[in-house]
Amino acid sequence: MDLKSKIARIDTRHDDVETQLQQVRDKLSPKGDVVSEAGRKRTMEVFGEPLSPLQVVQRICSDVESRGLAAVLDYGKSLDGKQLYASTIRVSDEELRLAHEAADPAFLQTIRDIRENILRFQTAILHKDVEVPIEHGGKLRHRYAPLKRVGICVPGGAAAYPSTVLMTAVPALAAGVEELAVIAPPTPFGSYNLDLLATCVEIGVKEVYRVGGAQGVAALAYGVEGIPKVQKIVGPGNLFVALAKKHVFGEVDIDSIAGPSEVVVVADTTAKPEYIAADMLAQAEHSPGSSVLISWDESLIDAALTELEKQVAVLERCDLTVQSLIDFGAVIIAKDEDEACRIATDLAPEHLHITTTDSEATAEKILTAGATFLGNYTPVALGDYAAGPSHVLPTGATAHWASGLSANDFLRSRSVIHFTEDGLKSIAPLVTTLADKEGLTAHKRSVTIRTEDNN
């Protein structure tokens, strides 16, 4: 298979880099108005008209908000092909117990070890209360408290994802969240998957619901019979889940509106071509997933492409992976390291893998990435599964302003202000001057009534 001729090859010495990179971005950006032929057919079957994904999500969310659980069950039947009832939509305590008892002990030990890795990191970065004394009397405090109830979306279409449960639920538990409600589609890879259910039990999740898609997001956001409303919804999903999270934002908080997975590899002659190829394939395996290699060493790029061809032949999802590389992959020949870093900064990828002579120094030149992986022995899969930081990360260049999920995202902060009389008298002139400028006489009076001698 001649991948060398099919993967986009951009040479900054000759090509319009920005135009070609924008084409890759456009392919990956979920606009909410593109749907496959199979998707169009299903939309017609369920809704009787050719709605866009955005219109589908708006229809489903509105229906769940007005009709509650009945709508959730109806969409479970029409979209997922599973007839569920009020008594069966929640995975029972007995089902959870049996799944945990049936699990491979080695698998459960793996879950425990990963949980400890995540807890160690997430607890270490957790925000702490701060108190600042006021010079003339009083104190200012910034206090943190965990959210009480959080909903977690777990995909279950093409594969089962115990890792998503770990990377969302454990940070929430580290923050002190009391109630976690997991939703997963009623599929063999979703809420009927025994490994997924066993993972929930092992880390302390007690609520699992057999519902996915936009109807699951809406159920969590609005609350329906048997599924109490949450304060925040986190976790990945398909386009419909992403659009539903966007739709309900404001009713509840969300983590992000995630798009397809992506990696940018920045490498020089110290990198091993076989490792680069493996990392690019790991992202393309998500299908869709974007894999971009940037180097100022053309021979390294050629060697990595040769490795891609050798390795792709032994992958289980070979056809999907190859198509993802062709559709969303690229190799970029930069003039030098500084130009490579500027391009990577502009791309602001979900995952950034740097293998250079001084990877630490190179990383300081690229500050816009969801997660950065350094050196030949830190593959992105470590972050996906076991390292400690959450694998829920900003995609689609949103790392320019967004951050990955962490325990701190499950905290709500508030300020506590306490002045003494002397402290108030000290700061009063600042308040009254601004109140005069803004014409808010009642604001001014609420201060002066306390500071002026009324006797």
C-alpha cells in the first residue's frame, strides 16, 4: 500500500502551509450539518423528514425536556433498537454485583492500579482554599466545594471504554463529588458490557443508565423520572452527543464539545521512525483521527512513512485506519525547529508528542496543546490509559484557550469577604468615589451609613 503518495505532504519551502492545513481542520470540524447516507436514512425513518444533526439534537432535547422518561425510552427504541422500560433503564445493583464478580481478577487489579495513578495526580493538583488578611481589619477568602452530582457520558458503539470511566469518574471522586451518574448506550460495548460495569463498581460508581446519544445527555441535563438532574456533564461521544452537550450548556455545565482525536508529532533525528509511525497509527485508529508529523529532517519523514506502510498491515482495523490517515493525516517538512514549533502552536492539538534533542526545551516553545508527551518512551497511549492526567482533552485547536479535564473542573469556587469596622473605613473612599462616578447613590449610602458618625 503506497501511503507515501496518499498522505498529504506539505513542504514549507514551496507550499502554502496555511491553506493546506486549513483543509485538514475543515475536514475534522463538526459543523453539525453533515450526515452520512445511513444517517440520513435513519433520520427519515425516525423523524419523517431530512433533518440535519443539529436539528435532530434540538428535536430530541426538546422532546425529552417536555415528555421526560417516555421520550428517552422512545428514542432508545427507535435510534438504538432497544426496548427498555422505567424498571430496566437503570442497571440494577444485582447486575453490577454480578459483573464485578465475573471480572478477571487481573483486570480488576489493573483498574485499581490505574485508579491510584489518577488519584495521586488529581489530588496533587487540586485547588486549595486561600485566605488573604485585610491590612486594617478583616479577611478575604477563596473557598472551594465539590459539585454534588455529575453525569458521565461513556461511548459504546465500536468498542467498550472502561478507560473513559476512569478518566472522568476518578477526577470527580478526587474532587469530592458525591453522586456520579454514568450513561452508556444499550449495546454490547456500552451498558451491557461486563468489563465496563465491573470498572464502575471497582471505583465506586453506583448509578449506570442504559441510554446514550442526545437523549441521554438531555435526560441528565433536565432530569427525568428515575434519572435525577445533574450539575455538570462530562465525557466524549459522537457528533450527536457533542451537539447535545452544546445545546444543554447553561442548563448545566459541560466539560467541552469534543471533536475527533488528534496528535501532532514534532521530531528530529533523535526520534525513532518506528515509534513515530506507531503513534500516528494509534490516533488514526480512532477513525476519524488526525495524525500530523512535523520535522525539519526529510529523511526522518520518509523513514516514518515507510514504517507506516509496514505497520498498518498488521492492524485489526486496517481499512479504517488507512482511510483516516489519508483523509486527516499529513506530514510537514519545516525549515527548522522554530518553524515546526510555530506550526504546532497554530494547530493547538489535543495530543502533542515531542521527540527532539532537548524535548523539554522544545515543549516550552509550544504552549497550546491539551497534553504534551516528551521523548521516545512516552507514547500518547500512556495518557489515554494510565499515567494520571485525564484523557478528556480539548480538540479542534480549542487548546488555544481550553484545558483538559481535571479534578478542579468538579469544584465550584466562591469568595468570602469579611471586613471589620476599621477595615471598612479604610476602603470606603474607593467605593464612594466609584459609586459617585457611576451615579449609584444607594451603593454609596450603604457604605457611608456605616462609616459616618450619625450621633
